[in-house]
Amino acid sequence: MGQREPIEQFRGAYDFLSNFYSCEVNYGKYTFGSVENAYQFAKVPKEKIADAVVERFQTATPAMSKAFGKALKEKDMVRSDWEQIKEQVMRYLLERKFAIPDLRTKLLQTGNAELIEGNLHHDNEWGDCRCTTAKPDDRRYGQKQGCHMRGKNLLGQLLMTVRAGLFAVAPFRCPLCGSQEDLAQLDIVPGLALGYFEKGVFTFSGDTRMDWNRQGPEHVPPQFQCFSCDHTFEVTPPRVGAVEGA
């Protein structure tokens, strides 16, 4: 299988991967303006949740929410099991975020690219700080995380986990470029047939007719050709009960 170049910063065309990206995210019965806002609010113990606390995290910018979240520890307002559940909370929020159709499509369109939250603010837990001159391949994990070491990139890892789950229930996308329109199953459409694709429908040109004798051998799982990026891949049939078009 081909491999796309890594996406190493959640900025520009890939800003939607950032937790600061503006979108409605539900956590419990509350709605927040970004994953960051919801994540920082999730630190508050249930017994200390008040309307003023909820409003503070709902109305703040993502950057302000991050600052508020850091201040919670000083006020003894962080749930005691936070370190044990924080990754689970983050995954839950990312799943809510990428249930939004437009964002789900954008995430799937990253194909199989490695997602790396490259940053310059020394975060080697959720991301990979790039503030040093050391090449990424020269950095290694260590007992003590520092900017001279490769970060754990937990956010990138969770994003790739969420993406893999989306591909599992809607597998008919090219894993390299994320296209779902220009695909052909090689066992059905001859790879050398003359014609063109338009929104997933293959139309033979002129008087060309399908030559069934030119089809390749049957594959299980079936093989597909992506005519957007010229990539061939296999697709495992979706599991029973999967939501069509999810």
C-alpha cells in the first residue's frame, strides 16, 4: 500500500485537525465552541460544576480555556482521576467533532498520512515540539520528555485512531487520497477499459463494450483502483450493522 507524506502541522489547510478549531462539541449536556474548551471543562469534578463555571468555558476562546484549565489545579478543581481518563475524554471529544459531516470528510481525505501535532510550545505529550534544530528522525523517546526528543504525539495518534474507525464503517474510500468518487472494483470493471468516471459512475466511451474475459481473477477481499491518484488497494467488507454512508 502506498503511503502519503506526513501532515506535520495542524495549520493552514489542516487547521481543522487542531483542538482550537471552531466547531460545536457536546460534552454531557453542555455544548462548547471547540474540543479545547470542552476538554478543559471536563477536568472539573461533577460536584464543583456551577453555571458560572460552565459559562466561563463556553464563552472563552480556546486559548483562554486552556489557561483556565491550567488554573483549575491551583484551585483544587481538577477531578482526582483526570490523569487516568484524560486520553479517553479526548478520544470521546474527537469522535464527537468528527461526527460533523464536513469535518468527517476532511479527516477521511487525509487518507493514510501520519498526523503529527508539530508545535513550538514545548508540548511533547500531545504533540511533537519542533523548537530544536534536531531532525525529527534523530529524536528518540526517553524517560524524561524534552524538546530534543520525539514527542509522544498523543493527539495525532488519537486522530489516526478516530480516522481508522471512520474508514472501517465507510471503507469505500481510497486510503491514500481519501477519494470516494473515482473508484472501480477491478473484479468488475476491466482496468484497461476505455471510459471515464463522473461522481463514481464509470461510463464507457463510444461503442466500447465490457469484455468480461479481460477481468482479473477474483480477490477476497476485493481490490479497487483509485483513478484520482492511481492507487490500488483492498477493502475488507464492512462489519455487520455498520451504518451505510457513515
